[in-house]
Amino acid sequence: MVPPAIVPLLWSCLWAAPAAALAGPLLPVAAVWAALGLLLSRCAWLPHRRAGLLALPALLAAVAPPLQPAPPLPLGPVQLRGEVTAIVRTPTLDQVHVWLQRGAAPPLRVALDGDLPALPGDRLRILARIHPGPCPDQPPSVHAIAATARLEPGPPSLSRLAAAARRRLEQNLLQQLGAEPGALVASLVLGRGTRPPADLVQAHRATGLSHLLAVSGAHAAMLAVLLGLQGWRRARRLAAGPRRTTLVLLVLFAYAAITGNEPPVLRAVVAFALSALAAHQGRPFPLATGLLVPALVTCLLQPTALLGPSFLLSYAAVIGLMLASRTDDDGGPAARWLWAPLRASAWATLLTAPLTLCFFGQLAPWTVLLTPLLAPLVGAMLVGGLLLAALAEPLPRLVPALLSGPLELLANAYTALVQAADHLPGTPVHATSTPPVWALGLMALAGLLLVLWRPTRARLAAAALLLCAPHFVTFGAPASDRLQLFAVGHGQAALVTTGSGHQTAIDCGSLQRPFLAAERLLAALPRKHLDLLVITHADVDHHNGVQHLLERVPIARALLPQALHGSALEALLHGAGTEVAILAPGSASRPAPHLTVHAPSLPDGASDNDQSLWVSAALGPRQLLMTGDAQELGTAAAIAAGVATPHDLLVLPHHGRPNVNALRLLQQVRPRACLASAASADGDTALGKLVQRFGARLLVTGQDGSITFDGATQRLGGDAPGRALPPPP
């Protein structure tokens, strides 16, 4: 049987899940369901009746408040004024991101080069440059130099005092440990206001160890154990020392304030405080109370966090840890220090697996072993980092001399272990599909009924596996061939899918926002797998999103031009297990029946742009030709080689920039429509008027958003509904 506290939590899920799921499509039905939960909570004859109270908080969390539209920002240099609401520092890049509140509009994010001693509540005036958004649905970017800022201190407050303490502690760690180890320890100790190196963040994500990197309830729990608030003989310690308990709770609340009152830390501290109060009054403190009361506090302070990954994953992990607890252990060293941590890690991983697949599309099985292995290192860095940060100034000679060297060694060892674990097989295991909502709902209902009928550990494990199963089942291939050219700003990312299920990505990069190219490709994949990746040429705006893409989906095969042979990109693909082929100049490849890739023959010294690969794809009865960033020489070579044959769709070369051979290309290809992957600032592109005079339809991602052509309906359009292809010009 499962612990008795698990059953009320399952009934809470039974009430909360429908309210959250129905809030978007059927809000009146969700409201009726929440009202029913409130009414039935008064019925004394109904078992676990108070679980119905959670339907209303779940409904409120799922209903997003309307956002005020941001005022239009003038492009170019501008003087910005506003109140600082948040600051995030990246010491390894010497960058700071500041969020400015300007009236009722959402806070404006400003990226600054250099450090800025700002605190929340300060009034900031700074000279910045506003760049247009890369595509219609992306906001403009704001960049500034920290040296041009003028700060006016805000009014005194407890939150400002906590932020100042955090800033000072962060400075002490960075000064004593250096940029990379200091950033890691600061992020572990002080929260997400400090960003560690990006490659380390990626390694944590791939290995399933992000819960160790981010300050969370686990860190507050470690601190509570070290201060003696919980752990062995907890109840005796709490009942015996009220003054000591009060002091420890004050330390925990101060720690929560310094870390920015992040919801996971605040929930843990509230639970510890309630546990201490119950112990002093001699009352029981069941697990359900320890989870539900902090959930209500979260609903009051930050309701949208109730349905976020952090909240759901932390609660699933706590339930898993509760299921792992046993009363029949003999208490020997092996059981206490080896089997108990492994069992706890396995149950936490199993219970969080369905949520990890839903939010991130992957599993990290090695976390079962890695979490108990690395948690002691995190605890040691937490204690050492707090001591070093707090005592480096009052004891400037003693404390740094004793702690800096060992702490830096610990940070480097932890980094090396996480990055080594990132090379293990199965880090991560990717989901193979994105299941429809009905499939997830059906599995959730089946699992919940299975457990409520007879609550046992085996049935709860079976329910978790049922929720994982839809992510590894194919629910059908696309009904037709399709092209999607995504709006990513200055760059290119395209996806060609066939009715048989073959998926090809052509380029994945963006000059302004590399992650955007990968995210849009990932969101459009019917199956979480790429059969082929074609990189047309060596410019980073066509491939700088590949690393992020590889973090989320496996790529079976990649085709690269000669210019990328021996490059870091080729090594990255090889390291991910992708079969890489290099296409030499003057050759062609047919990696799939509907695809032909050409590498035109060019003289020595030709630019990377001119060495672009040309991709011809069949989309049902229509033909697509993609030209990479070919300029005059590359275009002439493709025409001479017979690559530029008649096609219905043509992606203009080099983002539609001027090309003296463009007219010859149009005359050879005779396209019905021309597409361009360009930034919003490029307008219709330099070749737009030429295309329109030629008589072909023009679509540009910077103006029309992501462009889709459906081979079955023959419709072509941007983010708005498309129109049928025009007749040949």
C-alpha cells in the first residue's frame, strides 16, 4: 500500500486537473466544476471532500490575466527611464539583463554590456539602442552600455535590503573564486539572478540535473538539515529548542528573501515553519498538509506558478520521495547511505517522468544515479559558498584562505562530473512524438482510476508509465507533403515533411536569436526525430541553432558543404551520434526520393555564401528550390550546372539581397511564388520589386511570419490563412 498521505493528494489531482484543463477551451464548464468542488467540500459524508477546494486555485492559475500591450518603441538610439524590477547577471560574458517597469506596460528587458550596481526599486535612466524585432511576432531588442546608466536609489524596503545583501554576497563569491566557478557557486547558493556558463546549463538539462543547479526547495531542505531543523530525530530537536528553532527559521526566511523569494524556496520554508509549529504544539503534521498549504500560499502570491514546471515537478518529486520511504529497513549503513538514496532518486525520477516529457520532451534516466552521487557536492558548495560569501568581509584573511581553494576545487570537480555525464549514452532519451491532448487525458484518467481503486506503489508506478507511453507512440504521419519556412529574423530554418513521415530540416540558425530557429523547428515536428539535416553553408546564421536542436531531438543524418568539413559543427553532430556526409563541389546527392542536393562547381577562393548547397524538393506535384546564400558567382554556377530548372517555389538567395544574376535565375526557374527568409527591417527585400515585376507572388518571413505551403491543398501563406498558388508567370 502507498502511504496514507498519498490518497488525499490523488483526490486533489482529480479535482484540480479538470479545472486547469478546461479553463482554456471551456471556461464556463471549468467554473461549474470549481463551484461543485466548493459545494461538495461541505459534505461530511464524502471522503476526502476538502480536495475539492483545489479546483478553484487551479482554475485561477490556468486563466491567464490579460496583458497590457507594450507601447511602440522608436527604433534607433533612445533615452529610457523606468524602475528596475529584476536583474540577472552573466559574469562569464560580462553582461547584465535589467527589466524596466515603464507605466502599466509589461517590463522591458534591456541587455547591457558591463556591470551595473542596480537593485530592484532603483530608478534607471540610460541611453539605449532599440533594434526591430527579427520577425512580426517577436518584440524589439534593447541594447545599452552600462557605463551610460544613471541610477537613483529607490526607497528603503525589506526586499531592497535582501537584494543588496544578495548583490554583496555574489560579489564576494566572484572576487574569491573567479568568473566560471564563482558564477556556478553563486547560482547554486543565491538563485537564478546569476547565470552560469551556457554549456554547463545544457549539460544539466541533458542529464536531468537541472534541479541541482537551480535554487529550489531541495537547497532549502539541505540548509535546514545542516542547521538541524529536519533530519534524524527531527521532532525531538524541534520540541526541545524553541529558541533555536526560531533562530533557524529566521535564517531560512532570510535565505528565501536573499534568493528573491523564488516559489520553490518559499514553499519549502513555509512547510518547515508549519512543521516546527506543529511539533511545538504536539500536533501531527501530515504530508498532505505540508504540500497543500504551501500550494495555497503560492496561489495567493504567484497564481500562474501553480501550473508551471517548477511547481508540478517539485511536488511530483516530493510524492516520489514519500513513496520511497520504508519502515522495514534494518537501518544498516548500506541501507541508509546507498539503497535509500538510490530508491528515493528512482521514485522521484519515475513520478516526474510524465511531466518532464510534457514540458521538455525528454527523459534523463542517468539522474537516478547522478542525483545521489552529486547531491553531497551541491550540499558542500552550498555551505561553503554561504560561509565564504558571508564571512569574506569580516574575516578577509582567514575565511578566503581556508575556503576559496577547496570551494574552487569542488566547483571544478562538480563541473567536470556533470559535463562527463553529458557524454553518457541516453543523455537524454528523446520523446518520439508529441501526443494529442486527448491521448494524455485518457491515460491520466486511466492511471488515476487505477490508483484510486486500490492505492499501491505498483499501481502508482504503472500509472506513471501509462502517462509516459503516449510520448513514444506515433499517432499518424502528416496527411500531405508540406514546407514550412520559419520566421527567425536574419537567418534560415525550414522543415520539409512528407505524407510518409520523412522529416528534413534545411538550416537552423538566426543572427539575432539562435534559439528561436530551433524552437520553431521543434514545435513543428510531428515526430520528435529528424531524418535529415541539410546545412547549406558555413555562415553561423544558418546553423547556430543546431546545438539547441540536438538537445531536444535526435538527428539521423546530416549533409554539410565542403566548407564545414572539420568544423566544430561537424564534431558536434558526430558527438550526438549523427551520420555526417560532406558534399564536395561539383557533386550531387539524393538522400531521399523527394530530395536532391547540389553543390555547384566553383573556382578556388569562392566565398562561403557562393559555396551554398542548393536543395530541390518535391512537394506533391509541386517543386521547391532553396538556394542558401548564393551570391552572383554561386548563382551563375548553379545556372551553368543546370540546377536552376523550372520549380514552382523559389527561396530567394541570400535573404533577398541584391544579386545581378537574380533576373536570369527567375527566367530559368520560372517560379509561381518566391519566398525570402529575412528580418523585419528588410521589408520586401532588395529583390522584392524584381519578383513582383516578374509576376510571381512574394512572401517574406519578416513581413508575413512563418510561411507554409501544403502540397495537398496547394495553398501558400504566412501566419495568416494561405491562398492557392498563382498561375505560372
